[in-house]
Amino acid sequence: MANLFKYVFIDIVKNKIILFYTVALLLISLSVFNISETSEKAIISLLNIELIVLPLICGVFSTIYFYNSSEFIELLVAQPLRRKTIFKSICGGLVAALSLAFLIGTGIPLLCYSQDKAGLIFLLTGVALTACFTAFALMAAVFTKDKAKGIGVTILMWFYFTLIYDGLILFLLFQLSDYPIENYMIAMSCLNPIDLVRILILLKIDIAAIMGYTGALFKDFFGSNGGTILSALILLLWIAVPALVALRKFKRKDL
């Protein structure tokens, strides 16, 4: 498994798209930190990239890579290798390479300009989102034989988690504004990994102070040690569940 993981990792790292992704993140991050008055404002600006651009890039790239590697995967399956080992190597290689690109692109500027908890949480949640949407992409690719449909499903999942879900939440808040639903908002935020990451980062830079009573509830729950641990476990579930579903399908799929 180690040799296969190494091959996949090196193959992805050499990809021009990944190199461009790394350089683009690095240049944008350095520019944002240089023009921002404080490191907190810079992190807020970079938050849009982590919550919108990162999931899209990871999802689409992972889907395309899986489809383009179909012949290689068929060759591996014909060898005395377990399908579980093959899938883990591909998934691990994708997550490791994409995470490395993110850590280099945003980690170097953060180490230079923001050596605090907010910067650390930003990096850790970025890696978590990378793994999460890579798992979503592989699940879409495994369940869909057609390449165009697989990419379309991945984009639809990204669209749902970044835009549609928030729209539904705002609609419910508007319709149920007369009812005390603040406590339910905590549970609903856990049903979207992007919203969960957004809350964790904003709380670390004390933006919740301007969010009123709802922000105070979020801070009391997610800001505590127990809430932070629970949030980390929920993010791990968002990574593990789609990855395990994809693995189970891959083991039974007729290639």
C-alpha cells in the first residue's frame, strides 16, 4: 500500500493544475495579508477561498483524476491487490497532495503573519474540508460510470453545501422568526461541514461578539472544549461516512 500511495501522491503533486493551485493560493494569501490592516481581517478575506474555492477545486479535481485513472485502476485490480488497498491508496494520495498544496499556499503566509489559534484552526479546517470533498468526489465517481455525470454530481453537491443549504436556513429563519429556534440552529449547522468550519473560524477571531444572542449561543457551545471536540468528531464523520460508502461500492463495482 505504501508504494501505491507514494506513486499516486507523486503523480498528483507533479500535476500542473495542483502546481497552479498551490502558487495561486500562495500569491493570493500573501497579497491579502499585505493589504489587510490586521491578520484577523486577512483570515476573514481568505475564508471565502477556503469555504468556496477549496471544496470546488478538490471535488472536481478528485473526480476527474479518478475517471482518468480508470485504466490504471483496472490494471491494479487485475494484480494480487485488495480493492480496499487500491481505494485507500488513491483516496489517501489525493487528500495528501491536495492538503499539501493548501498548507503550502496558505500555511506559509499564516506562519509569517498570523501565528495564533485562528491561523491554526484555519489550516486544520482547510485540511478537513479537503478530505471531506475529496471523499464526496470519489463517492460520486464510484457510483457513476459516466464522467460527465460524475463531475455534474460533484458540482451539485458543492452547490448544495455552499449555496442551497444556506438559502434553506435563511428561509426557515425568516418563516420561523417568531419562534425560539436558536438552539436548533446549532444542530442544523452541524449538518453542513462548510457551515461548521465557518462558525469555528469566526469564533476564534471573536466575530461572534457582533452576532447578538445567536452568536453568544454558538460561542457558548462551539467555543467550549466539549463543543470543539464534538465539532472535530462531526467533521471526521463528514469525511469517514462518504469515504466508507465509496469504498463499499468500489469493492463490489464491476470495473
